Amino acid sequence: MSDPERTTRPVPARRSRGGAYQQASKQLLRRGLLDAMREHLRDSDWSSVTMTDIAEAAGVSRQTVYNEFGSRQGLATAYALRLTDEFCVAVDVAVEKNVGRVRDALREGYRSFFALAAADPLVQSLLSGQAKPDLLRLITTDAAPLILHATESIATTLHRSWIGAPYDEARRVASSIGRMALSYIAIPPEDDSDVADHLARLFEPVIASVARSVA
């Protein structure tokens, strides 16, 4: 006679751990490839960078890079998404550090991003030398993935932090905050601090109004 407990035993946890390990390994690979791209761009202009260059810099096969990103443009998009994520992290950290001070939080977040973007080799490549239509499209006509990523991440910060904005309202405001940050990549501000303060003052009453709507 069969044991009913044995027939209804759930799938061993080992399988789910395997899936988690696989996902972690994939994320580690992607991070390594993007790090290799950043380092390679410190010495080479984007217009001359190939998938083979990134593969050699990362110590993997060219096919591995293609499997991960699909194309050269896919690689650039993934890199830009990570840069966008770094802006979102900067905003999140600034909000956590400046409890009760919306303007200070936004000013610090924008300043951090402008400094980060100014030092980034892909942004520097975009702004120097010959025009690069593929990079320009990333922050203009093809910027939807970047804007969506920034919107979701910043909305979560506005909703879950001490600001406590309703998620729908937080998402609406977050979209504008992210769009403004990305718009300064193609035309960087001459004075980071002044622009960061201007944007902080611009969004401060909007966020304060949304936060006050919390019951």
C-alpha cells in the first residue's frame, strides 16, 4: 500500500533554490558584462566598441554577450537602465537621509545623479566626438524603458518612505522626476548644484501636496 504522505509530498526546496541560484548567476553575469563595458569605454569611444570587445574585456565568449543582450543596442539599453537605476537609488538614499525635508532630499538626489552622469564613460562618449544616433535615441525617442523603470522605482520610494504618498499619485509625480533627470543627460547643466536646487524647488510643493492627501 502506498504511503499517502509520500504521494502528496511537495517538490523539494532544492529545486527552487536551484532556480534562485540560476537567477543570481545570471544577474552576476550581466553585472560583470556591464562593468566590463564601463571600463572599456574609459579608453574607447562608443562608436568603435563591438560586442567582441566587451566579451574580451569580460573574459567570456562573444556569443555569451549576444545571448544576454541580443544586440549592440540591447547592450547600450541595459547599460542605460543601470545608470537610471543608480539615479533611483540616489533618490531613495537621499529621501531616507532627509526625513521631513523634501527639498533637501530631491536636491541631494539630483546632485548625486548629475555627478554620476558627468563621470560616466557612456555619457561622456555621447557628448563628445561624432554624433551617435543610437545613444541619442536611448534618451529621446526610445527612452520609454528608462522612464518606466525610473517611474516605478521612484514611485515606490515616495509611497513607502516617510512621504507616504498614495501609489497612483506617487507614480504620476515620479514619472516627471525621472523624465527631468534623463533630459539633462544630453544637455548637462553648467552648474549641477543650481539645477539640482531648481528642480528640488519645482517638485517640492507637488510632493508635499501629494503627501498631505494621505488620510
